[in-house]
Amino acid sequence: MSAIEVKVPDIGDFKNVPVIEIPVKPGDVVKLDDPLLVLESDKASMEVPSPAAGKVLEILVKLGDKVGEGSLILTLEAEGAAAAATGPAVAAPAAPPASAKIAQEPIAVTDLDAGRLTNPAPIVGSTNYPPNIAADFSNVHASPSVRRLARELDLDLTKLTGTGDKGRITKEDVKAFLGGGKAAAPAGVSGGSGIPEIPTIDFSKFGPIEEKPLSRIKKLSGPFLHRSWLNVPAVTQHDEADITEIEAYRKELDDAAKTDKKKPFRVSLLPFLMKACVSTLKTFPDFNSSLNPAKDGLIYKKYYNIGIAVDTPEGLVVPVIKDVDRKGVLEISRELGEISAKARDGKLSPAEMSGATFTISSLGGIGGTGFTPIVNAPEVAILGVVRSKMAPVWNGEEFKPRLMLPLSLSYDHRVIDGAAAARFCRHLAPLLEDVRRLAL
């Protein structure tokens, strides 16, 4: 047995992240990957797992402390060969930074409606907690998601009695408190702070039932999606693009990529779509902006990071391809293949799921004729696409079969009006119709 120092691992660009939970104490015996503490940025909650099995010797941080990559958090008496692991632990993201929820899906990368919703505005509550109640509820036994929910609802967790393991307060306890179950709801709060709750029904009275828990990703992304839905007045603009020519070119690139001598990869329509979106975002910069905290101005981003919602066995996550404007179709294709595999294996880091300026959600591998993707706040727009289909198109002399791609652009109406959204789509569609317009 030997002592090792445990430090905060790479958590992306986040600095001065507060410690919101320390689930261990000196003398506790932990296993490999057991959570040692929980950090919470404005985008996600992150657990710092133990790099080895052993006994906690000394905890060097306290609740409320702000830490960053490399900060020393505790010492651990590790067992056996594991003592050699003196480097930082690997952080396990406890929340998918979305949107997008959202938008996070293609065939090799099957895009669905986004679940990554980063830095959203609170739904309810002034966060005017009583003087003796810390905003992070460090004096109660509850998970990060429950603490976050309590802050959103301006709810005092010290008034709740936990029914979880060792008295831990669960989301069910919060629901019961608000719904008048185990305790009376506070004055002014009714079924989700003014929003009527769906009544509880005993479905077993009508026939056999089976209950299964939601996946961890769905449990975490659900509140983000709900928050964006409640805060963003979203509208969806529908259009379509003729991708007959670009699809023929894509197939040529895909055939060559599958036989690549270094490492075979696939070329989908998505990289072309990403390049076309970046070109359109440059022409319409409002779509690449975010509202400032006071909601009285726009923050224009001079970089172009595209979020792609990826369908995984556990639910949606949204990795982000950075600096799409500086990359070609083949480079983006390789990166998409790699990051999609990491998403499906649950190995994405927080840095790989943050920083998006615009999101694409594609159901192309499944089908449909259109849908309304949820905007990944604080982004102001998201593009949804479904499976392309052959359709007769009039060319001025006759109808010709053309491959048409439906486009669905959802946007925040506080920032973008309908005319701008229509112009955005009318600029985007021709870029997809003529591959020569794209900077490949």
C-alpha cells in the first residue's frame, strides 16, 4: 500500500469550477472509479472518479471550493499495482452538455433531436434562499441533479425528508413535496411551480404493465430539453434542397474512403451539410449568436463549431466538431466517425460536448417527412433533416426525377424572425444543390 495524490483531471476549458458534493470522508474505502467528489460547471455536473482502489487518507478541498485541472483534491492509500496511477483521474460527465439535447445521429452518425442544452436560463425562482441556506444545498444529502432542480424551482431542500439510501433526497421526494404527497407544497408552488402536473394513474387497473427505469442519459438530458422548451419561443421553417448532384459526388468519395489504405472511413451527407451551414452562418451571423445574460443584446461568435446529436444505446448525446470552417469534407468525415464511436461507447469528455454555436439533428437513416427539433439554448437555431426522397421536379420544360432533402430549421423567435429564417434556408439549399459552391 502507498499513498497517491489525486488531482482534478482534464475537464475541458472550465476553470474555477465549484465543488458541490464530496461523497467520501477520510477513512472510507473506495473502489476503482468510485466518485470522490462532484463538480458543477454551467454546462454539466462531473464526477471525479477514484484512479485506484484503496482508502481515503486526507481530503484537501471542501464544499464550495473552486478547482480546475490539476488541483489537488485528496490523498489515497492505494492497493497493490494501482498505486502507480499517480496521474489525474478521468472525469465522468454526469450530464450531457446537448441540446441539443439537441442536436446530441446520422446513419454511421444517426442524428436525432438534440439533448445537449448548455448554460440555459433558469425556469423559475429568484434564488433568494433563506440566509441560512446555501444555494448549492451543501448541507443536505442529495444528488447534483436534485440540487439543480431545487435551485430552478426556488425550493428549500432542508424542508424535505429523503427516502433514498441513507436519507438521500431523490427527485421523487421533490415531486411528492410539490405535488402534496408526503408533505405540503410551499406557498405559491403548485405542481412544478405553476405548471399543472400530469395526474398519476394506476395503469395496472387496465391490464398487465412493466416498468423500466430511464437510461442515465435520458434522466439527465430530460430537464435540459424541458428547460429549453419552456424558455425559447421556437418556430420551425420547412424547406427542401435538391441534392441529386451532391449525392452522386458523395458516393464517389465514400467508395474511395472505404478502401483508404491508412484507415477506412465513411463519407455521409452530413459533412457537406455542415460545410453548407457554416457558409450560411457567415452570411446570416444572427444564427451564430446567443442572447446576452440581460436579454438585451446578442453575442456574436466568430468561430463555427457544429453540434451533431448522436443516437447511442443509452440515449442522445451531442458531440461537437470544432472549427468546421477550417476543415474539409474528408477531414470532417474522419472526425465524425471517431467521435461517433466514442459517443456510442460512452467515452466522450465534457470538452467534446461543449462549445457548439449551431446544431444539426438528422433522422436521415430512419425516415420521416419533417419534424421540429428543439433549439439547444443558448444557441438560437437548430437544423433538422430527414431522409431524402426521389420526387418529380419541373425544370421549365418537363418533370425530372430529383433527390430532394427536407429541411426543418427551428429558431428562437426573440432573435430571428420568419423572413430571416426563410432567407437562411433559401441560401442553404442552393449550396447543397451545387457542390461547386462549397469550399471542400
